[in-house]
Amino acid sequence: VREFLALHRDEFATIETRCVEPAKIKTIYIVDVQTKSRLGKAAEWLDLPNVTDVVVFDHHLETKQDIVPTAAYIEPVGATTTLIVERLQQLETNKSKLIRDRPPENFLTPAEATIMALGIHADTGSLTFDHSTPRDARALAWLMERGASLGAIAQYAKPTFSPELQNLLKRALDKLERKTVRTYDIAWVLLETEEFVAGLSSLTSQLMDVTEADAILLANCQHCEPGEETRLTIVGRSGIEKTNLNRVFKPIGGGGHARAASVTTKTTEPRKLLEEAIARLSEQIPHPPTARELMSSPVRTIPPETSVGEAHRILLRYGHSGLSVVDAAGELVGIISRRDLDIALHHGFSHAPVKGYMTPQLKTITPETTLPEIEELMVTYDIGRLPVLENGRLAGIVRSEEHTSELQSHLNLVCRLL
């Protein structure tokens, strides 16, 4: 967004802060921020007697607030820009309203539509981040209809790393620390630089992709001399269900979303603050689900002597994709899948017993088998169901086709990584 604006600055009515005449300010719009400390010297304008309206646009719900607005648009969307676009849509609909004295048919210039579209792409990871919503997609579509340049979006939405960020990425990989918490891989790194580095959010996302960590915290401080106050920035990313990075950073003045948040503060103990954030994140990590929580029980079973035709009718009746085969003693001896039955039927063996077509060598699990272990078995052996045995008896079955939400989301992640 910054690079696009730099090349199209003449198309926007922007001025530098030092050129603002505070005595003439009547209305202040604050975007993506709800704390005075994030506004720098501009925070002083909020106390001016001539300022009658303060309007806040933000999509961070659980964040520190010390600005008292006269109007606020704070809603759970992927990008704050989406909230502004929705207001523009309302104004455009009302033909009596004009924006900058332009008639509704010329509501936005292509440059304005493009930079707002870039804002949504940047804040939602092009609609791939967890906090993205259908409202963001509709806002993007509206901006495209009003001339947003797809070429510019393709060029600027995912810019290449600067040499400085490339160097920091190499340093981060060398210094990265990791630990396993309840089967999840947590990584963190503290980087020291001479000056503040722009683009730490992109660097953190890239580092998470490269290392395949489940969650990562990247900290950056300037002139980190022991005992001396320094500016510390920590950026976090998490792919772990039920974790909330906003709550990790909130105690030290930061905030953001559940899966993406950050904090910038001053401290004499940067590593201590980072370690405290790691501890808070670790405390949030849930115990992985076990087969006992994920399995279906009781399991529909058939004896080995059941005919192929009868087994096929049972599958169709109950909508299963496979059946467990147990002997007279109640012990699991095999599994017959719909594919196995279809092949037997195709060759005219509807009256043959299933024991001749079942899979006798089975991968089984116990009720205490964890979700990551289940994932590994399913992906490694390309199987869609795992029988759960307890004391040698069939207690349940975990099926991928049942689309258990936790199992499916984790399996999708594993497949992407592979």
C-alpha cells in the first residue's frame, strides 16, 4: 500500500502532519487504532477545543481503548478497509449524497478503488487469513466494479522482500528457537537491529511458512544493551485452534486478531517480555483431541461369512463407505470398503463371503491415540478409517469421511505441508 501510494501521491489529497493547521481541525477519523499511543503527535489533536467529532474505524474487537469517539464502526471483518467501503456503498446508494462534490456515477477514481483493494488484500492475505469474511469479498468485488486495477494488485499485493528483510530472514533462521507444546511446534526469535525495520509482519509470515511451525513469535529490538531502555516489537502468528494472540499481547499493550497480533513497547528487558509472551501462548495451547473424542461408537459390524451383496446393501442403507468385520468372539478381523465390494460385484461375486475381499492387515489405534498420530497414519498409509481397539475389542472407528471439523482442518494442513 505504501509503495503504491508513493507512486500515485498526486492523485490523493494527502499532506504531511507538520503541514496541518490544528486550529482548523473539526473532525478526526481514526483508522485501525483505538489507542492514543499509536497516533504519535497527532494524539494531541484529540484534545483541541475546535474538534467536535472523532470517528473510529477498526476491526480489532478485543483491544486496549483510550480514545472516546463520537461515532465508531468497530466490527469483526478481515480488513478495516471493508468497513469504509461499506459506508461508501451506502453513500453511493443515496443519490443525494456526494463525495468531494463528484456525482455518484464517478464515485471513486481507479486509484482510490485500487488502494482500498490493496488494503483488503494486505489485511486478509488475499482472503486466506482465518479472520477473512464474506463482507471482505463483497467489498473487493465492489471495488473491482469501480475500476480497481488487477495488474497493480498483482504487482503490489505480494511484494518481493527487500535486501534488508532477506538478510533478517537468514538471521532469524540461524537464531530460531523451538519447543513442542502438547504436540504443537512453537518457534520464536529475537533479532537485534540498529533501526526499526518495516515489514516485520511479512517477515513473520514468511518465517512461519519456511519453518512449518504451528505458531511463531518474532521480536525485534534496537540497540538491545542490557539494562538500557529499547523499543521492542513482537509480531505473532498462530495456526493453532483455540489460541488467541490478541490475549497474549494485550497485557503488554498490544493486540490484534486471534491468529495474528503484535505489540510495540519500550522495555529494559526485551528477552524477558518475549519469554513471558511465549509462556502465555503455551498456556493457551489445548491438549490434542484423542480417538475417544473423535470416534464413532458403536460401530456397525458384519461377520466374515456375510455375502458381498448383503454387505453392499448395508453400506447403501446406512451411507457408510466401509464396514468392520468381526468374528464370533467379537474380535476385529478385517475391514471391507465400498471399493472392495464394487470390484467383487463387478466380477459377479455377490454371493461370495466378504472374508475373501476384506483387508485383514489393519492399522488400528487405541482410545488414547492423539489427533496428530491419527493424521500421520491416515496420510502415510492413505487410509480413510482407523478402528479403535480397547482391550482387544472394537470400541469405535475414526472416519475421515465424517468430516469431523478438527480432524479435517488438521488433515488439510498436513496435506498442504506434504
